[in-house]
Amino acid sequence: MATITWNISQLDCRPQENDNTNVVFTVHWQCNGVDGSHNANIYSTCSVPAPTGEFTPFADLTKEQVLNWIWVNGVNKDAIEVAVELQIENLKNPPAVSPALPWV
């Protein structure tokens, strides 16, 4: 079983929106998996809607908060983690190989 970690690599922001500054609209994320010497990852982006209600200033955002945004805005956490696990399994037990030609 791989150790799975989620990371945020970048937040794209609008400098000013309504009375708020640095309003996040796109999250760049990665899901990484490590199992021994094998590792795999998926990188993508997710758009998030403009904030409604309480606004968290950019400096006060947490990784957990931003990850929750992507998971409620279309990133299927479980499916991504299964895909990373499958990448690792395919590295450990390749479904296809290309051996050297026997006449070379």
C-alpha cells in the first residue's frame, strides 16, 4: 500500500475582487504516492468559485482548507488516490514489457 500525500503547488488569484484581495480562483494540486522505491503522482488544476459569505484572507489560508475546496469542486479524492496506486502497481508489475530482440 502506497503512502499518499496531497500538496498544493500554486494558487492563482485575482488581485482585487469586491472588497477582497488575492482571491483564489485556480488551485494547482498534486497527489503523490510512494511505495518503497516506487513513486507516482498526478498533477492538475481545479477552478474554485468566487467566495460567498465569510472570506478567509490569503495569508490565513491553510493547506487543508484549500484541499477541501478542490474536493468539493470536482476533484474526486478517492478516484485520484486509486489512480496513483494503480500507477505504482504498474511500475511494480508492468502490464506490458519490451524485451530485447532475441536476434540482436
